[in-house]
Amino acid sequence: MRLIGAGSHPDRPQVDHDLIFTVPNILTVLRFMGVPLFVWLVLSEQEYGFAVLVLVVMGSTDWVDGYIARRFDQTSKLGRILDPMADRAALLAVAFTLAIAGVVQWWYLAALLVPDAILAIASLIYFRSHPDLPVSIVGKIRTALLLVGTPLLVLSKLPIPLTDVYFVAAWTFLGLGLVGHWIAAYNYFWAILRKGKELKTDDGGLG
């Protein structure tokens, strides 16, 4: 079974519907609602075990909502924008929380935040809003690596056996995820520029 693109129908083109209340969109919202719960568990209660569980559920729903959307033809224009935005906001919020708790260094948060800030500025300059670009394979792999590495890192802080193994595994995933993050950001940046220039050319031709 494929992990990326699971549930898709190769013989049927994917159509983004004008739907709002779909199961994938509801799962996306619920996934983002797990962020304040994670923040409370880590910063207020220091319950890292439950925090790991929340991260696992959040990461699982990220795959499940995509599968349901493709398998049951529930892809939507809103979901195409909402899903990656929710992923990015959740990853940044979790990283910020872990930095405050001393689980990660602040450079890790900066490594996540800087590329996203550059893309956000470019999007505002060229589109005044979201550029509505398709999610790349590199972007999907990057997100998966970060979603696996983050709970492993929190797990390494628990008083359990093999914490050193979890720590090394966590930073292996996170390191690869950060590399993928910058590669994806580089590709998205040039995609934004190309799309922005095409729109300006089309507007000029119409005028």
C-alpha cells in the first residue's frame, strides 16, 4: 500500500470540489485543535507521555484525511489550502513549545520559521494571499519526516529504556526533514515567482 498518494484512483482524474464540511476538512481542523492540548501538556503539566500520544494522533490524522479525500472523492479547494497550512502551523507551534520547554534549541525553530516567512512574504507580494500551489512530493516527505521525528524526540525525554536510541532516531528524521524543508521552500519560492510572473503577463495581455 502506498503511503504517499494512498487512496488515489489512477484511472480517474482528481477534482477539487467546492466543499467545506467534508470529513478530511473536519479532521484537519481537529488535528490543529490538538496543538493547544499539546502545549498545555508540555508547558503546564510536563506530561510528555500524553504529549507523545497527541503528536501520534495528529500525525496519523494527517495521513488519514488525505486518504479519505482521495479514496472517497472528497478533495476540495478549501482542503488543498487548509491542510498544508494546518500542518505548517502545527509544526511551528509544536517546535515553539518544545523550544520553550528546552527540548530543542531555538535554532531548530528558526530553521523551520525562516523559509516559511520568506514564502509568506513572496506570496503576499505576488498574490496578496495564498498562492494555491500543489503540494510537492518533497514537501509531503518533509512533513512526514518531521511528524515522525518530533514525537520520537519527546519520547527520548521520558524515563524509559532506550532513550538514547530514540534521541538518535529523532534527530535523524528531524535532520532529514529540515533538509527537505529548505529544498521544498526553494522549489515553492521559484514556483511562486513563475506563477506570479505568468499572472502579470496574462493581465498585461488582457489589458
